[in-house]
Amino acid sequence: YWLLGAGLLLGLGLLLFSGVGGFVSWKKERYEIHPSHLVSKGGGLVSDRVNELDVRNITHVKQRLSWLRYKLFNVGDVIVQSAGSSSAEVHFRSVKDPDALYDRIRQLMRENGFSLQAKERLHSESPSTLGALLEVAQITTGAGVFLGGGGVAVLAGLAALGPLGLVLGVLGGGGLALLVTLWLGLHFLDMKRRTYEVYDDVVEYREGFLSRTNAFIPNENIADAATHQTVVDQVLGLWDVKVSCQGSGSEVSFRRLANGPALQEVIRERVAAAQTLRQVQASEAQVSEAAEEGSAPPTRRSRASAAPVPADQAWTADLKMHTLRAMLGGGLIGALATTYTVGPASVSSRFAFLGRRELEFAYDKVTGVQVSTGPWDQLF
């Protein structure tokens, strides 16, 4: 009895502590929208947190609308992200009228130099029906393997109870199969409702059937684009396109597309156009500043302020690994299947052997360059 009483007291204490902690966290959660930056304040019982995000550094704005919360209470989440760690974001949780907040942040970004007009739609893509069916088939296979073994064990146990156990097993299995079928149907509809659109100054996408996600990425802050194909995707002509605006591991994945390369090419062109526009604006700003302060002699101009090289005059190349050197390192397949492209606005690598992978970086998003050579490299 003493142990039971102590356990109950401990459970009640933990429950009370959790409730108080949640209440304190809710009271501390505050959001501020300033003309040039966003602020999120929060914390717990013994901690405080302040996240501040410059509007000019916003890379990704996403709106999440949970079905019941949004329908019944007009409540949703808006996540504003910047390049870097998860701390470089402001998460508006369970806010009233999330549509108005989503539009307000978009307008705020326009006031801070982003275009975001979405006047000309250059490409629109959705997962293909075949891709959505493949997604459902893969989930069904995984669920069947996971539930199959457990289901056999449960049925064996119920069979020991006699006819009643068998009836319970059949009813339970039928109910579970119905729920799984309903969930797979909703997932198929979710895949088919997804749309990915590239405009002249922004990439927008919408996902979800009941609960929905709306998001946009300004072209100015797209860092790279990558395509990926598995062996099955190659046979069926499907592609995944990953767009990164925050760095490795934070890609936005556009999945099961029939025209993946076309989507990637349009995004690549818009990133290059945004990069050229920034270079022109920077050059004009330098000329204007020099005109106001007095022009410095050309010989004293730093490399950082040098005029950008026009795209049609930039050095470009298509490169391959050194085959013999790669063989000595056990990388013959990599040497035969990998190509590197130095383009006027970006650098990319492509691997095509069974599956396909492609990765591309715009130059103005590159943060470092490293050259590494070993004894074998020097020999060749």
C-alpha cells in the first residue's frame, strides 16, 4: 500500500508539474512583427528563449492547416525559416487567422526588397497517378510485412479461445484492414492534390487533402536543386526533385514527378536570373556610392567590388573523374557514372548508375571551397 500510495503521489506530482510547465510555456510564447524583422519569445519554468529573424534573410515560409483546428476554430501554424540551424526560424504556433498572417509576412517581404509578385507562371507540376499508386503500394508492402507477423501471433492466441476467439480475430482484422485502406486512400488523394509551381520570382507549393500545407520560396534564396531516381523510378519514368533554401538536410522534396528534369531546369534558370539581377543591383549600388563619395582609381578596386563576369563570358566545363586514379581507389563505377558541370551560374554533379542523383549549387550560395590532394593524386 505504501508503494502504491507513493506511486500515485509521484504520478500526480509529475502530472501537475507538466501542466504548470505547459501553462508557463504558453504564457511566455509571444510573437512580434516589426518592419524589418520578426521576433519569437518563449521558454519554460526555468528558461527563456528569444529568436530574431531579419526579413531580408527569410528563405522559406510555410503554412500548416490542421483540418479540424482550421475548420472549427480558424487556427493554424506559420513557420518562417532562414538559412542555418532550427534556431534560425520563427514558428507562429496555433495562431488565429493563419491566412492573414501568411499574407502579411509575404507583404512584409515585398516591402524589404523581395519581388514575390508571381505574375508569370513558368511551370506547374503534380505527382503522376502512377507515382501516387507506387507510393501507396510501397506503404502497403511495408505495412503488410509489419502487421503480418504480429497478426499471425494474435490470431494464434485468439484461436486458443475457441470459436469466439476466431470471431474476434476476424472482426478485429477486418476493422484494421478497413482503417488501413481508408488511410491509404487519403494518402493517395493527398499525393494527387499536391501542386508545385515555378513563377518568375517565386516557387510555390501546396500539399494535403484534409490537412493542408501552403508554402513559398523566393527565387533569390534558393541555394541548389537536385534530382533523384531509384531503379524503380527509372523504369516508370518518375523523378524526385529536391530544392534547398536552407542547407544540407533541409531540402523541400517534390516527389513522384513525371517531368522532374523540366521542373529542375526551370528552377535552375530562375536561380541564375535572380543571381544576375543581384549582381547588377550590387554594381549599380557601387557606382552610385562612388559617384557620391568620389570615384576611386581602378587599380585600387578590391576583388569583392569587381564587376561580375557576364554569363556568356564565364568559364564553363564538363568534367569527369580520372579513370585510372579512380580504379586504384576502388571507384570505377563512380568514375564511369559521374559527371561534373561548371556552368555560368552554378556548379553541379550527376551520378547515373541504376539510380540517378543530381546536385546543383548556385555560386552566390557557396560558402567555401576546399581542394584536397593525396599521394596518388599527385602521381597522376
